[in-house]
Amino acid sequence: MKRGTLVLVAMLAVPLAACDQKPAPQAIADAPASAVPAAPPTPTAEQQAPPEPAGLPAPPDVAAPPADAQKTASGLAFKVLTPGTDKAHPGPDDKVKVHYTGWTTDGKMFDSSVLRGEPASFGVGGVIKGWTEALQLMSKGEKRRLWIPGSLAYGDRPTRPGAPSGMLVFDVELLDFSPAPQPPPVPKDVKAAPKTAKKTASGLAYQVQQKGTGTEHPKPTSRVTVHYTGWTTDGKMFDSSIVREEPVTFPLGGVIKGWTEGVQLMVKGEKTRFWIPAELAYGEKPARPGAPSGMLVFDIELIDFR
């Protein structure tokens, strides 16, 4: 695994994606044989890349948590290496800034922000379970060593390509954290579309909340950038790019049917509320684990598309 890859951060469960993208073909595979040199030229001393720095040495207790390590009910073990500077702890929705290094129990380093010289920032709830639990126990300035069992990491047989397996050991320093933005208020008409909403032949209902500045509309093949929040009809928010403070970009043909149809009705800068029936979302009994069921309500802002 490349050291530039942050393996901590799990894919956020944005409930929109509905298709797998094919990997991009390698350019050299399509090049004529005459275009591929038989052997690359030998670089000069000036052209040679500097050697990659060696991994950070594993701690002496990397194989298993020592007797003086504390353990939670979930199986997470930890040891405070440097106490924090205050008593406040991050919440599950807060954003943290950390330095960290991770090893497998045989002492192999697989990732390190310290080695890259750049701290990592992410939402507490957007990482592996062991991290989400541990970070909420820490305070600013604190450094801990974590022994995270496979069940709280990527598993003993990870399905995620390149993810390390089994128990993982991390040294984590919490540099800073900040509260997550407040979620948007639940719409008053979340239970059902009002009579003033427009409705398409498919059953999709929508109402423009803020007019856009553009005149063109995305196509099914467009790649769009949006901010959005989604609720079930009982007013429970299940996802929001606004809370994560990060717009989402995706191919319009790769999301739930209600989104593919609805976003094509929008123009750049527009904010629209959609009431998406179950058959255009995930159904009444979703097959996808964790997907919300029934009619879904979304506020969507179309930031850009191409």
C-alpha cells in the first residue's frame, strides 16, 4: 500500500451511488507496439528520484496490548502516551485533526501522516469503528496507542482492496477538533409534498426553494456537484453533505432514479426540494444494508455540472 493513502477513512455512506464504475484503461495497453520502448533509458543521477523514506519503527508492544492497557466493552484496547491539555472530547459528528501511524501486529507500518508531514482531518463518524470510539475518549493534545481488533477495523479478511487485516495498532495524536455544523432544520412539509409542488409522470414531486442563475440543465451523462440533505418522512435526517462541510461530485447516471430524473430539472445555483417515492429510491424494503426505506425527501443545491 502506498504511504500516501489514508486507509483510516472509510467511504461515507452517501445513499446515492447505485452503480460500480469501471477502472480506467491503461494508456499503454492501447498504444501501438512501436510506441512502447524496449527498455526505459537509464536516468542520470540528477533525474533519479530520492529514495522513499523508511517506515517508522513499530512500538515494542505492537504484537498485543500490554497488561497495563485499558480495554473497552467493544474490545478496543488503548494506552495514554501523552495526556491531553483539557477535558473536552470530540463528539461523534465533530471534525478532528490528527497525526497518526499504523502498524499490523507483525510490525509492518502501513500508513503514517507523520511520515507524510501532513496531519489528517476528517469527521469522527467517517472512519473505522475503533477510531470513532477512541477519538471520543481523547482530549486535545493527547496521544494514545490503540490496539483495534479486526472487528472494529477492516476485518480479518478485508473486502476493501489494500486494507490491512486483523488487529491494527495505531499511535494517534489529537491535534485539534471542532464541532460539526448544525444540521439543516427538518422541512415542515417533510411528511408529504404540498399541493403547490409539481409532479412528474414517474411520481417524483418537487418544489424550487431558490431559483438558479443558469439556463442549461444537466444531462443523464453529466457529472454534477451538489450539496444535499436527506430525510425520511418522519423527519429523521439520514445524510447531509452540509454537515460534512463537503459537496459531493458524482455521475448523474449512477444514483437513485429520483435523483437522476430530478437533478436534470435543475439549473446551476438552484435549490430544490424533492419528494422521492420508494420505487424511485431504495424501495419499501431496501436490499442495500443501511439504506433508508419508503419515500425520501431531499433538499438539493446544484453547484455545478459538466
